[in-house]
Amino acid sequence: MAIKSTIFKAQLAVADIDHAYYADHALTLARHPSETDERMMIRLAALAFNAHMLQTVCGGDGTLAFGAGLSDPDEPDVWLRDFTGATRLWIEVGQPDDGAITRACRKADTVIVYAFHHAAEVWWRGIETKLTRLDNLSVFRIPTEASQALAAFAQRTMQLQATLQEETLMLGDEKRHVDLEPVRWK
């Protein structure tokens, strides 16, 4: 019998000062059996970093949601679709191969990869030259200490606050917080 995904619920209050976006998001995250708490929380942080696009790109008339991610390689970890169903934003977390990134760039207006893990630099050195022609792609590196600290927030029910200012995400609950300042690689 296959192991099923574990369901997590998050109430995420986003205060994006850089983009004047303030909203509450009720989220459901399905953590694949092979997914770590760290990766799941990076997906949530990626959504928080880009939540403003719901307003700035879609004028508030779109859907920002988690994709199937690890369960379906043809879906992103997070995506934004406008009212016509067009994919405006495609977010991948981790270290996808160049083929998956190229396919995503054909399907969406904007593609963002958030790399994390101690081996991210090795991955990037091996893939960087293959991605130079993809103009709608951005790649960020989440520092290892910050990504590992995010795992502590993983609870079946979460109440989180996300504040973005000067391209830094401060994610926290009532007990602690983590500052995420991603490094832009592309």
C-alpha cells in the first residue's frame, strides 16, 4: 500500500512592504512522503515572496496555489494563474534539471527557482550555462542556515506572519522568526 501525503494547514498573513501588498492566505499543503519539512517550508516561503504578484500581475483576479510538486513532475511547486487560466508564475523549489526548467519557461510568463541545500552550488555550476538563454527565468539561493531553520515551523496547523522588506522575508510565529535573504544567481 502506498503512503499518502500528509496534509498541513497554514494561515499566512503577508505584509509585503516592498510591493504594498497586505493579505491573509488560508493554505493547504500536501507534503509528499519523500518531502522533508525543510522543502515544504521553502515552498511556503516561496509563495510568501511572490504573493504580491496576485495583485501586481493579475489585479487580484487570479489563483495563487501550491501545485502537485513532487507528485507530478509536470506541475510546479507553486503557481499563479490568471482568470483566463494562463500560468503567469511557475515556482520550482530545489534543484530541478535543465529540461524541466526549460519546459516550465515555455508554459509560464515567469519562472522562479529557489535552490536550497548544501549541494546547491554544485548543481548551479553544472546547470548555469544551459539556462542563459531563458529570459523569463530567475534563480535564487536560499542560505542553508535559514532553510534549515524553517523546518522548525512545520506543524500540522500553522499561524505564520510573513513580512517582506528590502527583499528580505521575515517569517515567524508567536515563538520565533527566521530571516530569509535569498541570493540572486540569475
